[in-house]
Amino acid sequence: MSAREVPQGRLRTPFYSRLAELDTLNAWHTWKGYTVPDALYCADTEYFAIRNSTAVFDLTPMTKYRITGPDALVYIDRLVTRDMSKIRPGRVAYAVWCNDQGQTIDDGTIFHLREGEYRLCSQERHCAWLMDSAIGLDVSITDETADVAALAVQGPTSFATLSRMGIDGLGELKPFGLMHVDFDGFELMVSRTGFTGDLGYELWTAPENAVSLWDYLFAAGEITGIRAMGTDALEQARIEAGYIMAYIDFLPANATMRTGRTRSPLELGLDWLVDFKKPNFNGRRALAEEKRSGSTWRLVKLDIEGNKPAHHAYIFADRKGRKNIGFVTSATWSPVCKQNIALGTVRMPLGAPGSELWVEIFYQREMHWSRVMARAEVVDKPFWFPKRRGLTPPDLV
Amino acid sequence: MTDRYDAIVIGAGHNGLVCAALLAKGGKKVLVLEANEQVGGAAVTREFADGYSVSACAHLLYQLQPKVRKELGLSPKLASDAMQTIALSQDGEHVRYAGADVRGVGGADVTSYRRFHTQMSRFADLLNTYLNTTPPRLGTSEFKDLATLARLGFDLRRLGREDMRTFLRLIGINIHDEVTERFESPLLRGAVSFDAVLGTHLGPRSPNTIMTYLYRLAASHGRLAVPQGGMGTIAEELAQAARTAGVTIRTTMPVKRIVVENGRVAGVETATGERFHSATVVSNADPKRTIMELVGTRHVETGFTRRISHIRMRGNAAKLHLALDGLPAISGLAKAEFGERLVIAPDEHYVERAFNPAKYGESSAEPVIEMTLPSFRDPSLAPTGKHVLSCVVQYAPYALEGGWTDAAKEAFTKTCIETIVRYAPGLESRITASELLTPADIEREFHITGGHWHHGELALDQFMFVRPVCGAAQYRMPLDGLYLCGAGAHPGGGVSGAAGRNAARRILREQAA
């Protein structure tokens, strides 16, 4: 084996040089070993770029596995709860996967790149679980996280930006579709996906093309209000979209020590992803049993009165706070909805959509703590779901 | 449809036969499919040289559960019973023991051995209760599981404070510590150590070798017997009991796969493509073969697959068969004593040293050997005046470095014979034929992954509640309609029938509910 240089310290994504140029705050943190910005200029400005123009997010650190081989479909179909045989080449599926006990390990997106060739993207790393799932199947699994540079291009003008950049045929790309294009001599994959709940795309290419891709993109986006963004703005946007996050809204099942700290997909509002018509998938037996006997928890989307974000708040069934039924896992003020929103977990059967719950919010003013019991309504739909998100072709704005 | 059965049992090993017979007695229409020509699995008698027959794997009967005997009305004809173990010494000063009695050692050892055997037998009785029942599930609120657990706790308490503490202290520790603490005689220490590690990938200093010793004593306190006609007659008798109960047994029918339709078992397909339908398939094959090969991992879940694939089951015991043109001479051994069990394990360190190379994929340079001369009391096994020497030889690791080539087998055979010759000078000139069955051969001939006679190492992490794996210890596998009934399931190997009986009872109870 030849000697390989192992990078020391935090890794830099192929876009680092461009991010660093734009950075004014010097606020960075680690995401899966990579150094990434909390924000580059101002989290609020970046957030508004998502909702009003085009925001660009470097998602290279996102865990990416390439899954190929004769049994690739059998493998993925057994791994995740939804029916993957329906996901044709050129389509992307949001999916969730469980352990044998039907408890969520993680959620992510699966790209059917070409016939029998898949890419699985997730927040967490899953090498051991994926390898164990391959036992007895003719399938090969490669961690390609570092081999693929990826950018999310999100917002109402994202279609206009990418069209100006010169991606042909983008107008026909439907939500959760992907296409391969030859762009300026290199291979580029474009998918209509994202984590913001808005119109948006993700661009995927080899790391050596990263800088040139970035430059084309930002040149094209000059008149459509393009901005690079950090993770703070994304966090706000994803809560508005009602997207859940590992380690925040649920714990990966294989990372918990205590019983009862995991969540099943049914308890995360992902029952639409669980296809009991499939004869076998990881967790099927346990989930079928849970469906029969009832879940313990329910994920709720809360529209809370007032304007104080309900970070880490307890949720009660009554105003007096006599019956503690759960807690908030994600909370933010939503500028675009003008709502105080949160995601939380409550004990079944409470928290049905339309029901009224109470959230105990603590806030600090000049060191002294205050407490307010805020009324919260359980809502069914994502807080933010603009029409443009589903429009094909999208408006050029 | 004519070929639809209530249950199909894959493999006519002794457990498969017990299970099939009891299912049939419970009113089920049962089909047993056996890959080999003979029934019995590893409990077979077969000719290995012209006119010489031998029990091909297991050659001593001591674990057959009384309940199996009773429920199936078995009364095997024994060529020998209550055999002595004779721990051979090169100088002819052998140590002999049977039951609680030992001879050839000092007075202190006599008392000590008696106490040891009595106490171990008491513990083994406790263990045996639980070998004959489905282990309870842990972490459930099912009344039956909780009741069994409570009873286990109660039974432990009932041993009395002193014995309970001793039991709990001993169950995880190694036999070496115990024998050195209790006995002075190296021969006795060696032989008892060997008893504890027979058939395992463990040495006397390995943990839980007291547990394996208790396992050996469980059914009959270690009372040794040899069936007339070899172990195959036990299998034949079981097959007869099964047929009488209405079971159809078909041999030379290797099952290629278990058919799974719509997420549940639908039957089996043989190597010749023949299909048999049943909503219940009971596998006497080991758990790895059952899940990884017959079912296919795609039909089960990842966590279960991982556990199954991690079962430790590398056999380490080889079987050596020698055709002799006459009785060998062993100094200090009376002629009548050739009918007993002879052991070469001169001291506890010898046994451990025999094990050492096995850790690194090498066979023992000085193996430990258990010998019987079945033809001595059962002349039908060999031509008149000639004899069969049947030996269990350790350690012969399944995954031998470089593989079990003909040269490797020849070399190990030579090593074994040289070892025996030290005790039986002149033996080599009496050998007219020999056969060595390494774990690799046992795997091939008896379809046991790793050639491990317990279908999975007998260790605390693969025992009781977690045998074969955590979450599937109740014979029912996490695939609707699939059950295990072999040694890989609770409680383990040996010609005991416990796994087959427990599985049948479990299936009957579940299907009655």
C-alpha cells in the first residue's frame, strides 16, 4: 500500500476557498469533520435569500454512499421502509430507515442515478449498518462523501439563476427528479431537491470542478440576488418546511443507550413512507405491531402564540401545566410565515392536528428569567409550502 | 394438493427426528427431508473401511434427555452402559472414574472428587430443568416469560445460600481454576478439564468451561453409554418412532432453499427442483446455514442477519477412526477395560497447550484424545477378532492455516497415532485402515457450518436466552412460519433431543393458540 496523506484537523470542502472569500464573520463550526460556516454575513440576510432570491449552501459534508450491484434494488428496498421499486432511474426518494425494532436510524434521500445505481444521502454516517445490510447480497457500497462536491441552490430565483447559467432542460425537471448534464466539459448532476421547503436544486459534481461550478453559478446569479449561506439560515428554513433532523428531532436508534429514547417513523409523522405492502424491510414486523397496538409518541408541528421561540420547552395538555405530555425539539420564529413555530414530540393519543396544547417558554431579560404558558395549535401541513415548490416548469420570476 | 404438509422438517438429524415425531404425535402431518442417504445427521453409524463400522461423529451416549426417551418410547439397546473413564498414564498408573467414584488417586482426591461430582450434579440438575424448556424472553411483560424467569430465580435460591453463591461464582469461570483447586492428581485434573472442553473451541482456561462441564452432566450426570450398533441405531429408532407417529421421511433429498412468499414461509425447494408446500418449516440445519443459505438474508432483517452471521461456530474436534487387526496393548489396562472410555489428557496444562495452536489456526502437536473401542462389546462393528478404535481428537481447527489438504490430514493423523502409540505401543502395526474427519469434513458430510458439533459455540453469550441469537431464542425465527429445532437453538448439541423436543412443544403450543 502506498503512503497516503491524511489531512490533519478539520477538512475543507472543495468550495472552501470561495466561501472564505465571501466570509465576513469568521464563524465556523464542524460538520462531519468539515469546517463549515454558521453564517457568512448575517444569518437573517442569508435566510431571506432562501425565501426571496437564491441562496447557495455547500452540502459537500453530507454523507453520501454509492450503492451498486445486481442486488442494489433488493438491498435498498429491504433497507428503507418505502417501496423503492417505484423510484425509477432519474428520480429521488425521501426515505427513512429503521433497525429491526422499527426504530428510526436516520432519514435521507436516495437518488436513483442510473438503472441499478443509487446514491444515499444522510445526515449521519452509516457504514456499519449499510455493510451489515449487505451481508448475503450482491451489492457494493462506497462512501463517496469526499468524492462528490455538492451545492444546494435554493429559493424563488434558483431556477432563473441556473437557467442563466446554461443548464438546458431544467424546466422539465420535476420535484424529486434528477438529470445528468454535460456542463462546460464536466459532468454535472442536477436534482430538484433541497432542505429548505422552497423551490430549489442541488448540484453534484467531482471535487475538481467545484470552484469553476461556483464561479459560473455566482456569475449567473448576480442579477437574481444570489448569496452564499451558512447552516443557521438553513436550520430556520428547514423548521418552516417541517423537516426533521437527526440528533435534534429524533436520535438515531443505534446511538441511544436508554430504552424509549428512540422514535419509530410512525412516531415521526412519516407513516406515509412506511409501505406495509412490501413483504420484508428492516423494522416491518415491529412497525406492523406498533400500528396494531398504537404508538407511544407523536411528532407535532406547533403554531405557538406570541413571538418568543419555544426552545426546549415542555409541552402540556392544560394551561396550568398539570399534565406534561412532551417537549419541543426544534423552535424558531418564522419571518416568512410571521409565526412562532416549533416541532415537538408528545405522548399519544394527545396532539392530534387541530388540538390545543400549552407550551412552557422560559426567556431571560437582563439576567432574570420569566416564564410564559403559551397556547399552541397543532397544525397538519408544513408551515411553509409555496406553490412554486411544486411548479413545473417554475416561473422565471 | 398431495404434497402439502402441516410442517416440513429440514434434516433428519436426531433433533429433527425428535421434533418431527412429536409434531406428528401432536396431530400434524409432517415431512422430513434429509440430504444424506442415512437418517441421523451426525448421529450415524457407517462403514469407513471394509467390514469396519463406526459412529461417524458422536460415539458416546450420555445426553439423551429422559423426557425424550419417555415421550417417544425409546429403549435403545446399549452395548455398554455406565462406562468408566480411564485417564491413561504412560506408566500404566491410570486413573479411573465413573459417577462420583474415582480410583487411582490419593485419598484426598477421592473425597474431593466425590464432593465435586455431587455438587456439579446438583447444579447440572438445575440446569437441566431449563435445558428442557423454551428459554424465557427478556424484557417482555408476557406472563409466561416472567413466570419462567421467576422460577429460575426461585430455583437458584432453593439451592441454598452457600450453593447458590457457588453456582453463580462458577457459571462463568473456567474449569482449570476449579480442578487445580480441588484435585492433586494431574491425570484427574487433565481428564476433567478435557471433559469440560470436548467439542468446543475452548481450553481449560477459557471462561465458562464450568458451564460446558455442567452441560455435559445435565441429562444423566455424565453416565456414559454406547448404543448397540453405534449411534446410528439411536437415529434409526427415532426414525422408526417418527414413522410410527405418521411422519414421512425422505432421504437423499437435499433442500436447496426455503421458499418465502409474501414475507412468510411457503415451503421448501430441493436441489432437484422439487417443491413441497407448508406454512411451517422447521430447520434442523444450523442457524447460519438456515438463514444465510436456505432462507437468504433478503427475507430477514439486518440486525438479525448481523447476529446470525456473527455466531461463533468453528469446530475444533476431529474424529479419527482406526481399523485394527487386533486389540492393542496398553500397559496397566486389563482386557475388560477396553470397553471403557479411554482418555489421553495427562494433565490440565497438556489440555491447554493442545488448545494453544488452535487459536492461531494450527492443529495440536500433542492432541487430547478420547478413545472408545466400540467393537469390543459390539462385535457386529468389525470382522471377527478385529477392532475399531473411535477417537475424538482435539484440537483440529476448522479454519486450519493452509486448509485441510490431504497432506495436512495425513500429518495430523500421524500426530494422533503417534500420541496414542505412546500409551499403546505397537498400535501402529495393527492399523489396517484409518479415516480422519476434520471439522471441514464434518461440515461437508453433515452440512454443519464450521463442523461444530454444537451448531454454535457453547458459551454464555450464545446460551439460553441468547441462543442462537438475542431476540430469536424461542425456536421461532423472525420470519413467519420458520422455526429452528437443531443444536444451534437452545440448549445446544450432543445427542440429547432437547432442542427438537422443545421446538416441537413450542410449535404445537403456538399453533394451538
